[in-house]
Amino acid sequence: MIRVKASRRSVCPSGPDQTTRKTAFVFLRIVFRAFRAFAAFRLDMSLETVSQPQRASARSLLRSPGAVAALAVAVLTLAGWAALLAEAFRAGGGADAFLGAICRPVALERGSSAWSLASAFAASAALWIVMSVAMMLPTAAPMALAYADVAERRAAQGLRSPSPLLLIGGYLGVWAVISVAAAALQSAAGAFWPLLGVPERAAGVLAGFAIGGAGLYQFSDMKLRCLAFCRTPVSAFEAGLTERPSSALRLGVQQGVQCLGCCGATMALMLVAGTMNLLWMGVFALLNTVEKVTAGGLAPRIIGAGLILAGLGVAVSAVGFDLVWRAMVAR
């Protein structure tokens, strides 16, 4: 039999317990309550105490693609960060809540059922999905609002457009698949990395190389092409949007794939370097958003240079500054 248990030698905290499994789905409960409140507001607007012009104005606003897109992004983003905060403070208070890694590798040991393993992996994947929503959806806010603008222009021409929720769903679907794959890789690493017996110093050097590699990717043609696509999605929306719901879903998937090419290196960095805590989530979410809302190549290059320097610092720190200095002097 197999038992779910976290290895103390892994770079991440222990595997998901029953409390953590409940916290992982706080995200879904918050979303449900938010939309229930939204529905209650719609119901209140139908009461006789509200004038007909007010009801008409409210209905028009709530049916506006821009309002739907903004509300969906805001509610899902806030729900994601609320769930992550709840999990972080459950694991520890004070600075540990922000610096402790929010990741739950599933290690394999004898003693428990396959159902327990599947349940633990589902909780780990759920936490990854919540983290992806909290980090990546804010960066997609300009995309959702650009889609809303295109939909409103089409409406002025008498053309119908699918709801922005389908676009957002397709975008998040890509990151959900990536999150499940990341949870699987994390669990495999948690199980097999200790067996490799990599010295702590070598592990630090590898982490530095990973950070530096993410910095170098910021200068690559693929990164810049994907970033340009994410910055200017209007042409893709105008060319691919039709009245069919599948068109919005397809455009969302397309945007998600391009966003993966733009921001996937920093997400991979969080997995490889073990920096999955609230502090670094916030930093990378901010950096990815800044990249998408600014023009030119200055922002990605500054971020890339910073990551390269940080990676160099981590690698040198792992080896030891005195040892590196003696090697340089000897030459």
C-alpha cells in the first residue's frame, strides 16, 4: 500500500493534510458567495422600491461586456489571494505566513490507499491552480478589457459576441493544465530528489543557474514575441471573434498559450528554486503585469538583468564568497 507523506528533506513543506485540503477549496467557496451576492443584487434591483430608470441603468451596466470582464477578473483575483492568505496563515503566523512556501509535494510511502494518494494530489493541484489564478489573472486584465471593447464595438454594429467569461475561462484553462502538470512534477521531485543525494552547495548552484536562466529567457525572441502578442490582443480578437461561444473560448486558450510563453519562465522558476511563497508570488505577479502594460523592451530587459544578477548571487553564495574570491585571485 502507498501512504501520502511529505519528505522532510524536500525543499517544500509537508504534504497536504485534511485542513489544507479544505483551505485549497476556499477559492471555490469565495467565488460562489461572490456570485450569489451578485445575483442578490440583481434581485434587489427588481423590487418596486427601485425606479424603472434605475433598474434599466443597472441592468445595462451589469450586461455590459466591460463590467462583466472587470467583475470576473476582480472577484477571481481577490478570491485567489484570499485563499492563498488563508492557507499561508494556517501554516504559520507572522513573517512565516509570507515567507513560507505554499506548496505541498506528495511523496510516496507505504501504508495508505491509492484513494488517499489521489486526494492528496488533488489538493496539491488545487493549490497550484489557485496560485496560478491569483498570479496570472491580474496580468490578463488588459486582455479581458480589450475583448470587452471589441465586443461593444461589435454590438454597436448589430453583431453579437460571446460573454467575456468564456474568454477568461479559456485563458484560465491553460493555466489549470499547467498547474496540474506542475503539481505532478513537484510531487515527483519531492519523491526522487532526496534519493539523488545532491549536496546542499551543488543544489544552491543549480538554483542560481535556474534563476539566471529565467533572466536570459527575458532577452529571447520567443519571450518578446509572446509579450508583444499579449500586449496587443485586439487584432486577434477582431479577426477571430464571431457569434459562436467557441470563438471566445478559443481566443482565451490562444491568449493563455501566449501568456505561458511570456510568463512561464518565472512560474517554472518558482517551482525549481522553491520560491513559492506569498512574497515572491506578489513580486512576480507585479513584474509580469508591468511587462504587459508597458511599451517597448525596457521592462523585460531590466527584469532579465535583475534575475541574472540574482542568480549569480545565489550561485556564488552557495559556493562561498571566500572560495570564489580565492579562485579569482589564483588566476
